[in-house]
Amino acid sequence: MTQTRTGGEEDVFAALADPMRRRILDAVAEHGDATATVLAAELPVSRQAIVKHLTVLDRAGLVAGRRAGREMRYAVRPERLVAAARWMDRVAARWDARLSAIKRLAEEPASRDPGVT
């Protein structure tokens, strides 16, 4: 039995790691929806490269493509970005708690440590 991958935060971060994919995602968001041809006219890469990047963004759940006649139109799916942002907020909160604990320990007077005279 093969296990299907549902695409977690790691897929989102992997997709967003590429600066061109971030630019493409921004451009799709600005347009509301866009075709690879429209995006290629605005960005310094070929239409074929745009299609490959859109495939990665689609696989990560960041965009959704729908057929409109002969064209494939892409729109941003913000729910995956929201889920990734929530995950980052949870990680940041844990680190904030850890750093606060370290700060409290560092600021305690040395006289509280029985091994220090």
C-alpha cells in the first residue's frame, strides 16, 4: 500500500523557498487570477518556466488552476499560507517562552546559586 502525501507546511516552505515562485505568487495575487502567458509577459522568465513554477505552487496548495476555454487560469489559495503562518506563530511562541526563561535565569542574582561565593 502506498501512502499519499497530503502536503504539509514543508511543501509550502519548499515552494516559497524559490524567489521566482514568490514573485509569481505575488503576481497571481495582484491579478486575482492569471494565465501563464500573462505572468510571463510581466516576469523575466519564459512561459514554460512559469508553468513549471505554477505546478510546484499548485502541488503545495498555494494556487489552484481552473480551465477557462483553452486557457488555464490560476488563483491564490490563501488557506495554505494561513496554515503555514499559524505553524510559524506556534514555533515563534515556543521560542519566545524559551528565550524568556533563559533571560530570567541569566538575570537572577549570583547569590541565589549555592555554589557561588
